[in-house]
Amino acid sequence: MKDTDPDVELLARIGNNEPAAINEMVTRKLPRLLALASRILGDADEARDVAQESFLRIWRQAASWRSGEARFDTWLHRVVLNLCHDHLRRRKERPLRDDEAMNEVLDSAPAPDEQLEAAARSEHMAAALASLPDRQREAIVLQYYQELSNIDAAALMNISVEALESLLSRARRNLRSYLDDTPGPARPGRGKP
């Protein structure tokens, strides 16, 4: 591994039961874990449950973590995705909720009129994401929202880069079709699907 894993030292401290290390890990990882789980599940309460279970797994694994086998962040994303899949399986075919609480993770507190417009766009995009098949939604979330490379996202999904690119292509087409066919606010600018 060319670069060092920035979390290894922190994991060792957690393994030694240092309370400050645990707080630092929560501060460092919680926002991304919540964002990933919220986007995959579409439910803020379930996302918090997934984040809590993820931190329990971190604390259980910290003392025995072996650096060099995988980056900690890669392992952690895989844990979150697996927990999200468990939640989705338990739901069976229940559709995702368009939950306002999910937007609180994304809120950056602009002016009130901008907040309303951004909330409407966010709700429209959440509905578009919810309309995607699970694997397409997962691919979009990992690449665009979690900002993982195609290689890292493919590894997390246990598929080839070519398969990921195919999922992303189908997902973008489906999102574009959904956004074009359903009334909603003006689409956001650049950078998102």
C-alpha cells in the first residue's frame, strides 16, 4: 500500500479504550456514515441505526485491526453498505420514504428562499434516487455523494469496474428520465447526476 492509512493510529488508541479516541472517531466518521446510509436507505432513523451499529463494530474490531490488508475507510464503507442491505432486505419490497429528516443531514442553512428551493430539489432528487433499483442507487451514491473512485466503489460492491460503469450509465439514464418525466423544481447545477 503506497499511502499510509490515516486511521490506524486512531484505531490503536480505540483498542486501548481511550475515550478521546472514540470521540475523535465519531467526529471524523459520523457525517459521512450518516450521509451514505441516508442516501441508500432514504430514512434518517434507519441511517442513525446503521451508524450506531457501525461504530459498535469499529469498537469491537479496533484492538485486532491489521493494517495493510485493507484501508480502514474501505472496510467501514463495506460495513455500512452491508448494514444498509440488511435493512433493505428486512423491508422486503416496501418503497423508500421521502423523509424530511433525511434533508437535515444535507442542510447547510442558506437564506430561507434558497432553503425552500434547495429542499424541493433535494426531495425531487431523493425521490429520483428512490426510484432506482438498489444496485444502481448504491453505485450513484458511492461515486457522486461519497466521492469514491470507480475502483474503490467497484471493490465495495464486489463487482468489476466495467460492471460499475454499466450500473452508473443505466442509473444516470434512469435518473434523467425520472427527472424529465416528473414535475419538480429546476435541476441543480453541475456536479450531481
